[in-house]
Amino acid sequence: MQRTTRISPAEIDRQLAFCGQAAQLNSQLPVRPLAFVDTYGCQQNEADSERIRGFLSRMGYGFTDDEEQARVIVINTCAIRDHAEQKVLGNVGALVHGKRRHPEQIICLCGCMVQQPRTAEKIRQSYRHVDLVFGPQVLWRFPEFLYTLLTQRGRIFQTADEPGSIAEGIPAVRRDRVKAWVSVMYGCNNFCSYCIVPYVRGRERSRRPEDILAEAEALVGEGYRDLTLLGQNVNSYGRDLEEGLDFSGLLERINAIPGDFLIRFMTSHPKDATPRLFETMARCEKVAPVLHLPFQAGSDRILREMNRRHTRQEYLDKVAALRALIPDIVLTSDIIVGFPGETEAEFEQTLDLLERVRFDALFTFIYSPRPGTPAAQMPDPMPREEKMKNFNRLVELQNRISAEKHAAYVGKTLRCLVDGLSGEEGFPLSARTPGNRLIRVKGGQELIGRFVDVKVTGANTWSLFGELS
Ligand code: 5AD
Ligand code: SF4
């Protein structure tokens, strides 16, 4: 495997120096300038936006959720499905009016969507009010790009295709005080035939364990109670490192950090989810009993066409092995309905797999062709209405299973982490069970950030309800 490129500390210092210079410019303005950062897509994008905010904060910007008030607008985009792209393009188009009123406004687009050459070109041609476009692999250069725009006229496009690197030492402004994202690796090498991610996020590359541990320790020290380790496929962590540490080894080392906190992680690819991982999860007391294990489709033929490199039976065997070690494990998954060529009978196999595994919750998607991926070239005869019908059947079945699984919680007492306000009268707190199911709880705000024993008193399809025991 190719060695991962690491951005030197000197280069990051250079970027931080751009932050300092921008802060100097901004301090001459009559009022503190504001920035608006809007994020689409997955948790990795959320984590990237926290770093964009970190840079912006060092440049002297405050934050607003009102585009009209913002001197800098950053839209961090997603490319996973066409729907996500259309939404971004609509919102970016609408920004043209605000920019006419505030010509000094700088509009930036980043993230996966703009890493696709066809989209970058579309923005260059048809969205001329966008000043800066940069892909996920060069996020660490954001200060340099923005400073250049503050001092010179013109537009900047930085979306060249590159395998990606690792940049440490980027400051973050985190959204939450209780739960934190910790990226452990970036990119994906799997090339599932429907997926755009490997094309826009580059090759798999792992952060060094010492950098991850230092970040995790600092977060625990700041009072964070729930660390979610992020990567497109965390189970292949470490393959590009000399240390010989794999993901299970990393879990063990984070588990050894003193403190009262939980460790979660996503996403796991079934082909790389090993008995060693399950055994490590069972043994490490801080690793939460929850696993997001996407299976995508229930038919072996479709799994092959998807280039998933695992079979239906292998998936079922892994779930059985995991449940033997952790009987109360909460299992969630991703499913695509209507992959090109999927027949009614093949779709039924997805329903059958649902009945067999009985997931706690699912993320369900209708297949969306992504230009440039192999699946986008495959014949796709099933009409959209039929896919929609299947999609609804799937959601109905899962809702029934989720409701049944939730109902079984009633009467139990669980150690839950209170993570915020629920907005619901009667049960004002939002909390999470050990397996990360949402539970709304009676109690006061002072409990936010604390683990409390909660007796489950009610349940519906999406949530549990409870009171302090
Ligand atoms: N169409 C529909 N869903 C997709 N996903 C990825 N690519 C596509 C696509 N082209 C889903 C997969 C993946 C999740 C993050 O998004 O289920 O696991
Ligand atoms: Fe996409 Fe497959 Fe990689 Fe997940 S593992 S990001 S679905 S290519």
C-alpha cells in the first residue's frame, strides 16, 4: 500500500499565519464580521465543518445562521445522492440576491459535490457569484484561499483530483459539548459500484494513533462523554501505518483513557468486520453496544453487482457471531432499494434479511445514479413508482420491527447519557441509551452531559420515554 502523505507542521503553521493576517484585516472593520457555515451530508462533513469554523474563528469571524448577516458563507456539500446535490444547487442559486445587496460577501463551496469535475464546471459557468470552490482533500488550505480573496479580486477553484493527505493541528470549533466526532481515517478504497465517495474523498489514509489518542484525551479532559470515531470504513484503519495497529487495537487504546465516556464508531464494512473486532467490542467496557453495519441488499447477485465483496450468508453469520458475544447489541444498517436490475424477487430477499436480523433502525435509500460510477452505466428497467412502492414496503416493515424492539425496553432501567433538550413538553431532556437509541426523559437541564439511570416508561417507533430511577 502507498504511504500516506502527511502535511508538515510548518505547512499548517503557514496556514495559521494566514489566519493571523486575516484576523488583522478583520480587526480593522467597524464591527466583528460574521460567517455562516452550512453543512450537508454525513458526520465526516460535520467534522470537516467544525474545522472550517475553527479556521474562521482564528481569522476573527463570529458566527451567524443568517446568510444576510454573513460576510463569508461556506457551504459544505454532499454528493452521495442526486437529491442532496439539487438541494445545494437551489440554495446556492438563491444566494445571488444577497450578494447583489452585499457585494463584499465571499461565497465558498466545498465538500464532496464540488470535487466532481462536472459540478465544478457547472459552478464555474453558471454560478458566477461563487468565489471559492475547494475539494475535501485541500480543506487544510482554506485560510490561504480565503486570505487571497480578502486581498485580491478573482475566483479560486481548487478541485484537482488527488489521493489525499493527513493534516494535523487544525483548530476546531465544535457544535456540541457532550458528543464529539473524532476522525480516525479518511477516504475509501472499496469502490462499491453505486458510490461516488471513493472518487471524491480519495484513498484510505489513517491518522497516527498518537494524534488520535491526544485528541481523544483532550476531549475527555474537556468533559466530552461520547466520542464517535469516524471513517468511511473504520475497519480498515491502520493498513497504511507502519505501527501495525489495527482498528481493534485503536479501540483498546482509546478505551484505556481514564474517564467516564463512551466510544462509538462508524462506518463498518461487513467484509472487514472480524471476530477480533467483536471480541474487542465485548471486552472494552467503554465501547458502546452498538454497530452500524450496512448490508445494502439482501440478494447475493445484487451484492456482487454492487461490488460489496460479501454474501448474504456471511453477513448473517457475522451478526450471529456478534450477538453471541454481545446479546443486547443495537444493530443499524444502510439499505439501497432499486439498484439497477434488482428484481421484485431480489428485493423480497432484502425484506427477508430484515426479518431475520431485526435491526433496531435503518437508513433506507432509493438508488440514485452517480455519473462516473459503474452502476450508472447498468440497465435499470424498474420504473420509479415500483421502486417507490418497494421502498415504502421496506420502511413499513422496519417501522414495525423498530416499534416492537422499542416496546421491549419498557420497564427496563438503563444508564443513559443526557445530551441536550428534546423540545418535547413533559419529557424535556434528550438522552441516549447505551446502544444510542433516543430516549426522552423527565428532568432538569442540569443533567445535560451526565450519565443517569433512567427507567423506560414508554416507547414508539422512533423514540423511548423515561424518568430518572
Ligand atoms: N444511491 C443511493 N444510496 C447510496 N448510498 C451511497 N451511494 C448511493 C447511491 N448512489 C447509500 C449507501 C451508503 C450510504 C451512506 O448511502 O447505503 O451506505
Ligand atoms: Fe461508498 Fe462502499 Fe466506500 Fe461506503 S464502503 S463509502 S458505500 S464505496
